[in-house]
Amino acid sequence: MVLSAQATDISVNKATNPLFQKYQTPEEFLKLGESGLKQYIKSIGLFNSKAKNIIALCQILVDKYNSEVPDNFDDLVLLPGVGNKTANVILNCAFGKPTIAVDTHVFRVANRLGLSKGKTPDKVSSDLVKTIPDKWIMNAHHWLILHGRYICKARKPECTKCELTEYCNYYRKVGNK
């Protein structure tokens, strides 16, 4: 998650597959060190600061959390390189907590569909957690991301392919012209 900021999933997966085959624990990453880690992730944007954050994060996990990732938002966002979005992804995907991670796709889709009128990712996340029924909350951010990537695109939404137009504020305003 820390590697994904300002990078594509494809570039992160390409870099991390060989990395994670050799290194999995915070202790192993600490032994690898910052310069060793950079050799694996140098194809990812901002790799210098990401390597520094990951090594610092691993040290904190070892020292403070017995090498375990904390399972609460407040502790997660204190870790180097972990912001609100990353914390929410970890809570949702790793710990099964009903959170919504808001990236640019989720932000755009939520506002276009009228699920939120929030002007910040935190507000959109809060609105979505309140709006989305419990039975769908665990996968909702994945669905919203995919919808935003492939249908409700930023510059040229493909409203003719969308099955949500009857609910969509954006479509009512501009999409059906």
C-alpha cells in the first residue's frame, strides 16, 4: 500500500513480485535496508522516499507492535507513508472492517452518483460509510474504483455503457445530451 501512491498497480506489482518472494517480515526488510530495498522498487515513482518510509515503518512495527500491523486507524496513520486512504484499505482488506478508502476514482464516482457531496476524501469516505448498506460495504470501494476506471472515467465517462444512469446526478445534468 505504501508503494502505491503516485504509481500504477501494474508498476507496483511488477516491482514487488520478486521483492515479496524473498522478503516478507519487517525484520527481513530491516536486514535488506533502505539501499537494498531501493534496488527492487527503483522503477516506482518516488522510490527514494518510499524506501525510507518502509524501513522506518518496519522499525516501528518491530519496536512497538511486535512485528504486527496495527488494526486501528489511529495507529495506522501514525506509520510513515501511511495516510488515510492506505489505512482504510488495510482496515478493510486485511482486517475486514467496514471502511471505504477514497482515491480519485471513488471520489469522482461518489460525487457523480450523488452518494456524497463531499469536497474532501475524508468527507466522501464518511458519507459512503453512512450511505452504503452493511451487506455491500466490504467490497464497495473496489466496485467504485473499477467503475471509475472503466466506465465513469474522469474526462470522458462512458454513460452509454453505464447501468447506473438512472441514479446518476452527472448523467442527468450532462451525460444524456
